[in-house]
Amino acid sequence: MDKTSSFSIHKGKPIRCKAALCRKAREALVMEEIQVDPPQAYEVRIKILCTSLCHTDVTFWKLDSGPLARFPRILGHESVGLVESVGEHVDGFKQGDVVLPVFHPNCEECKDCKSSKSNWCARYANDSISNTRRYGMASRFKDSTGEDIHHFLFVSSFSEYTVVDIAHLVKISPDIPVQKAALLSCGVSTGIGAAWKVANVEEGSTVAVFGLGAVGLAAAEGARLRGAAKIIGVDLNPDKFELGKKFGFTDFVNPTLCGEKKVSEVIKEMTGGGVDYSFECVGLPSILSEAFISTRTGSGKTVMLGMGKHAAPISLGSFDLLSGRTICGSLFGGLKSKLDIPVLVDHYLKKEINKAFELLEEGKTLRCIIWMDK
């Protein structure tokens, strides 16, 4: 049956569907019937085809205090879906389009979105509190009692239907399998983008990746495709090392087997002074410090990709900075979603980045594909 055959029936009306609700921090999600309102101006209502679990979902699931700890809430932000209906002033999207919701905004109109210097969106990216991008705390979700349900990262994909602002939405080719495409809305894009756009890894360089989850594996894949000569994986779980070889890792370091040496000292010995690039994909200040010191004096660059709990401060030696090492953070791998995601889709269709998807889709890391109609 055509997945879009029933869409016109609900256009302009609320839809009742199933969603996995988080009603309290650290408690199991509960499957409930909810109401999803029609999209307002500049919004699109989407039928989610498949979604996946990201560590960021787990991080927010654990939050029990602060302005970002809000319940009930629908988590999930890595997904792919079909356009069910569109609100007013929506151009470029129509019913039945395959779309990718993305947590990081790209309005295409502000000074930063028009600049090639970064992927920041000056118009929207500073607001991480609202439920809906242009309407503040107004929600498009209600539970069976009529109570509002909070959105998550402007996506909320643990629902059969969701409403997303066009600043967070990318139309993609229907030729890419949707279970592969879903991984482009966060993990794969973040890792590959960090290697390509933020670090700009060059041929023959040396790389260290701290944390071999989905993002770390994708960063290694990006470095491999750029021709890095040595890619070192750092993780406490040795079971990930065999998997890592398939993503381009050439060497591995298990911190528990380094004896009295620090990981940074081991890496310097392996590379004759330190790596050209390091990627911190865990979100711990202590690991970020080791990743920074692991880079080469005078020219080493560290890219922070892991999200630290409660935005904990980091500590770096002033002389290490003065001596030429650099460090920067990166959201969504430095990618501008509307411009760069279609490029990654094209690379996939040309079989150039397929390794970054295969094992992630199979659930070999935290990532696992959840089909909404099975």
C-alpha cells in the first residue's frame, strides 16, 4: 500500500498516533496514543519511517534538573520520514517527499548561514529551550488527557508523526535506503563532517579518535577517505577494535593497558611527537585534555565532538596553547544541513562512504535502526 495514500484525509487536522513518551528522568519510555497537531506556518508534518537511538537521547533522558529537563517529552532526533502535510509559506517541500529532520538549524538567510566560515545559524541556533522553532513553548503534541508534551531538539522522532520547522528539514533523494539516510541526521554526518570540514584532514596525516561510538567511527571513515596514513582509535572496550579496522583504524590504544603512561604519551611514542589531528567523541573534560595533549606541538588540532554533562568546564595548559596547538568545538560536524547532506547522499549513492553505514545500521554500536511500521 502506498505510504502516502491516507495523507490527504488528515491534512489540516490533528492526527492520533503512537509515540514513546519519557514521563520522568531515567524511567522507561511508555508507548501511548498522542495527538499531533497540523503544521503551522513554516512547519511540516512528517510520517517517521525509521529512527535510531543516539547517546544524546540517553543524556537528555537522564537529565533530572535544569531548564532542559522537561517532562513529558518525546525524545529522538536521528530519523527519516515522508512529508504528510505542509503549513503556510513552505516552499520546496510537498506531500510524499523523503525528508531528513536535523537538530541543528540552517535558515539559509542569516549572516552566518550565508557565510562559509561555519555552520552556525545566528537566527536560531542560540535557542535550545523552545519546543517549536518560531513559536516558543507552543507544542504540537498532546497526550490522551490533553496535556502538552514537550518537543526534543526540534525533531522528536520517537513518534509515528512529528512536526518540524523547515529550518531543520532537508529534502533528500529517494534512492538512498531510508535506514541508511536516518544516520545522516546526526552520527555519520557529525563524524565525517568533522574530518572533512572542521579538521580538513589531508593525505598522509596522522589522526587519533577518542571514543569509538558511532561518531568516532564515522570520523575515522572521514579521515580514511581523506588519505590519513595512521588512524589511532582510543577506547576502553577492546571488542570495538576489530570493528574499527573496517572503518579505517590502523592502530588502537586501550587506556587500561597503558600502565603508568598517559594515553597522550603512548600516542606521541607511536607517532614521533603526536598526531596532526585528534577527535574527542566522548564528552569528558579529562579525555578532551588527553586528546589535546596527544597532538603535535606547533600545529596539532583537536576537534571536540562529545557533549559534556552539564556543560562542565575544561582545563588546558596555557603553554600548550601558546606553543601552537589549537582546539575547537563542532556541532553537526561543521555541516550546513541543506547544502551538505545532499552531497553526502550523493557520495553514498556513488558507493564512496558506504562503510560508515553498514555496521552502524546493524546495531554494532549504540546506534540501532527502529522501524516505525514494524
